[in-house]
Amino acid sequence: MDYRLVPYIKKYLHEGHSLQQIRQSLISQGIPDSDIKQAAIYAMDEGTKEIKKNTSVIWVIPLILLIICGAAYYFQDNIKTFATDTIGKLNQQQTLQQKEKQPEQQETQQNIQETNIQETCDMDCLIASADNCNTASTDFESKIDFFGMIISLKNQYNIRQGDKCTLHIKVLDSNIEFSQKLIDQSLANGITEKELSIQLEESRINQKANIGKEAICIFQNNTKLKEFLKKTKDGTFTGSASCTIKDNCTITENSNNCEFECTYDGDWLLGECTGTMFSG
């Protein structure tokens, strides 16, 4: 691999160019595609480390988010035990309450179920709700093949009513694997299995750091919101977004007191989006 390609790719990523544009430019200059892919991996890893220092990040994605900090594996048993104990206690309390006010409890549960049916659905239901900007939410899983790096994403999408259509996005899970083709190409180019293993582990840590990050996107009309969601569902969403947080802030489903400086291109221009999803 020609390591001189790494700073070149990093430079143009920071300027907002997509990896596909950079790749085509390098190919037109006679650079082998295998060298470009290897340099892209190093550029992405080094770029993520710089993000932690400068509190800014550029996400370049062929689908969504990137769109892009989670519970470690060894916590799962504790979480499961805690959840089981908690549910058991809640069930005991609920049984006592039902004996005292069973008719009222049944009516309350029915109302809760009806509300959930109205607000929680799949991506098709969410797209339909965008017609009139109706309140709705869904969890959506997707995979991105990023030059042989298979990124798995699970995001939560919530439509909120207001003067304009507002979409709240939250990263629930994010992981990465290397395809066998990428592994074979890397080994053929002189990268050792140990180096690949280290790169994969670092990439997984970087992906897990995206869990919990959020964004709020405001759309001028529901047509643009619907197009945004359709592209997300179909896997045709492309573009890049980069935001820097001016001051300390908090972002929730219903409020955003953050001050950001953001630049966008591609499908991110459909709405005005800000949030920790685009910053370090």
C-alpha cells in the first residue's frame, strides 16, 4: 500500500468530499483500487482518533448514519439479571393493584396499548405518518458495505409534530466486520493477520462510541421528510455531514439547546440537522 495516499484521502474527506468521489479521482490518476481501499481504512481510523482530540467529526456514508458508546459484553448478564428482578417486582406490584382496582387497571392498560399501536410501527408506517407529519416512531436496522467494511446500524427514528416536521434520530447499536474479500486483499498487500485484528478491534471500539449519539432534523415540508425516510429504508441515502459544538449542551427528543456549526452535502440537505451524531 502507498501510505502517501492516507493524508490525501484524509484531506479531501475533511473538505466534505465523499469517498466515492475521492476513489474515482485516484483511479483516474492510475492508482490501483486495492491501494485506495487500504489507504481509506487507515484514513478512517486516523480520522476517528483526531475526532476525539478536536471534538469534530466528518461522517461520510453511502446510506445513513453514520449514521455512526455502548454497553460492553460482560455487562449483559448483570443487565439481564437486573431486568428480570425489576420485572418480577413490578409484576408483583401490578397484581396487588389489579386486585384493588381491576376494572380501572384493565381500562388503563387498554389505553396504553392503543397509544403504542398509534405511535410505534415499522419504517413503512413511519413513512406513511410523514404524509401528515403525524407522531410515530420505529427502530430500523441496516447494513453498509463500506469498501469491504460491513457496518451494522440500529437507529431509532421519531417523528415529532410542531410548526415544522421534526425527526429525532438516536443510535441504538453500531458494529463493524471486515468482509472476507477485504481480508484477502489486505493480506495480499502485506498486512499481517495481527495488524488486521488490531484494526478491526479499533474500528469496533470507534463504532461502539457512536451508540447513544443523537440528531434532530427539521424539515421545511413533509415531502422532504418522506424522501429522507424512503432513502434511508431503501439504502440509497448518500451524503456527508460535519458539525462542531460551540458550547456545552444537551439534546433530547423534545429539545435542543446546542449551538452547532454544520456543513452538509447530498441527502443531508433535505433537512436541517444538528446533534451529537455529527460531532465528537
